[in-house]
Amino acid sequence: MPHGLHIRLPKNFVLEERLERYSAAIETNPYGWAGRWARDCAPVDGPAFKEVRLDLGCGRGSFTVEMARREPDVLFLGMDAEPICIAHAAQAGCESGLSNVLFIPGTGMRITEMFAPGELSCIYLNFPTPFPRKKESHKRLVNLERLMDYRRVLRDGGEVRLRTDSQPLFDFALTQLPIAGYEAVWSSLDARADRPDDPTSEYEVKLSAKGARVCSYIAVPGLEPEDPVQTAEMSLAAYIAEDLSAYDGYAPHGMEATVTNLRNRAAKNDGSWVGGVTP
């Protein structure tokens, strides 16, 4: 879930009761399923699912459920660290009547323990938290370490698909692909215009209404680097345009404070600021 986006709870919402009510769509212990997701999650009287895909940071699950509706022979797993998100996502999964969608509480930091090598065909990263400060950069879902983990569980030709309202995060993410041995096979600075039929998440709807534009890439692992070394600037402030007026209409979600700090710094420097300075 994007940093700072808060979910309004319905009146009389009791988290524990919701999690119990929709527990049929929740897997709370995913570590014993590695290598068995496609087979063991399939209907008893049906074949194994042809693919397994992970929506990492699924939020309320609208994207996950819609993808599952469109491709009934694929197992879609949604993961989120927020219990409230899992409760809403599981409700959406149960009410959809679909048998090919399941939700997992978690951050994905132990993804290599949840899935066998080559078990996933796609990992979706929809509007991940940017964590703009250098000291929190290790938490980003698009950094070198995470990309190296993803390649352990992706099958040959498997994809990582990023969507974000933050061009600074997007630009940083593009620096990580070659370091981790990935190739961007498609990218866009206006993904909704370029791929209008792609499902939306609830966060894309909310952020687009505020003026957000979606940046996106599809990347596939290539030859694995022997000893990858981080060479990119880790503060997202380094990826913000020097002309801060570009952010007058919309500041990327989770980076509003960063933009404000840079404006204040620019005001002290006769209206300009030096790029690459860690705020």
C-alpha cells in the first residue's frame, strides 16, 4: 500500500471478525507451500493452474481479483503487510466467487522461502511505497536486493511489472534493472494512456483523480550478474527535477514532504537547489 494512504474503516468494523469471516481466502502460513501452489490450490476436480502470479502490495485486492476474473486458469496471490488491507481483499475474493485468488499477509521480504525456484510467472508491484530517504531505501520493492530475490522465484521469461505515480521512484527503479541483470521489455511514462485496458487498483483510481500519471515497466531477468554492486544514488531527491514547478499540480504520493523540503531549500538558495543532495 502506498505510504500515507489510509483506509477509512466502515462503522462497526472489527478486524478480527472480518479476518475470520473471510479466512477461506487467506493463507496465513505460506512457507509450507513452496513448489505446490499451482497444484494444491487448484479445485479438487480440476487440473493444476497453468501459472502462479504474485501481486506484491495488493492493497484491497481489486487489481488481484480483476486479474483472476480475466484469467481463470491462473492462480493469483495477493500479498500485503496491512491486516486491514488483507481483510478487505479477502472479502473481495470471497464475494467474487472465484477459486483462483488467495491473499497472504506479509511484506515479501522472505519471498524465496514461500516459492520454489521458477514457481512464479509474474510479480506485480502496483504503487509501492517510495521510501524516498536514503536510510530507508532498503525497504523499496524495486531495489537491487529485491530484484535479486525475485529472479530466484521467477520462471524463465518471468516478468516484474511496476506501476507507480512517482517518476523519481520510477527513474531510480530503472537504474536497478541493469545492475540486477534485468531488461526492460516495455516502459511508459503514461501507462494508462498506453495500456487503457489494464485493470486498475483502488490506489490508482484515487491518485489519478488527484492528477497522478502512471509510470510503468515490464522487465525480465537476463544473465545473472556474478557480483552485483549498487552504483545508483539512493536518495530519491536526486531524481527530482531541478524545476520544482513540475510538482505544482501533483507531488508523488509519499514524497510530498521531500518536495516541500526541497522547495524550502530552494528558497534559501535564491530559488534553486542542487540536485543529488540527500534531504
